[in-house]
Amino acid sequence: MDKRRTRKTQTRETGFYAVALSEAERLEMDVACRIEGVDDEIALLRVRLREMMAESPERIDLQLDLANTIARLVKTRYQISSQQKKSLKAAITKVLEEVAVPLGIGIGVAVGGTLKR
């Protein structure tokens, strides 16, 4: 039997986090360990951003934070260049501005480029 495979199995079942997890959570952890990439996380965050925009349109600060998180994950996913990342951030910022301004929400750019309401 391959010792590395045994160690990986033992780590999931009896590893560092096992004491903090229920049996159901350990099973979920086993499934989560087999997932590769960040596509599901990107999709989930996009859904949450849309919900946040609908439910709390005045919270541009949180929307931008979430949009920046999505941008970082997309960069990781596609390993895009720094210039492409800036373009993506600019596009997301433009979308937020086009949503916020018609709603009468004042926004501005603070130090570091973060939108403030």
C-alpha cells in the first residue's frame, strides 16, 4: 500500500482539524478535498454579490470588497496579468458606479482606490 495515500486518508479522518469536525463535516471535508480549482467559489460569490446589490444597494463598500475578492479569484483562476486585473477592477467599479449613481448613493475613491459612499 502506498504510504502517501495512507497518510492523506489518515489526515482527513484523524488530522489536525478532525477533532473540531462532526462526522458529517468530516465527510464534507473529504468531498471538498477532491475539488480542484475555484470555479464554484467564484460562482457562489457572484450570486452573493448580486443578492447584496439587491438587498443592500447602499453598501457599496461591501459590494466593492466582494467584487475585489471575485477579481482576485478570477486572476488566480486564469492567472491574468496585472494590467488585465486592473482592467477587470475598473470594469467592476464602473458597474458599481452605474448602479449606485442612479440610486442616488454618493461614492468616491479613497486612498488605495476603494470606493466609499
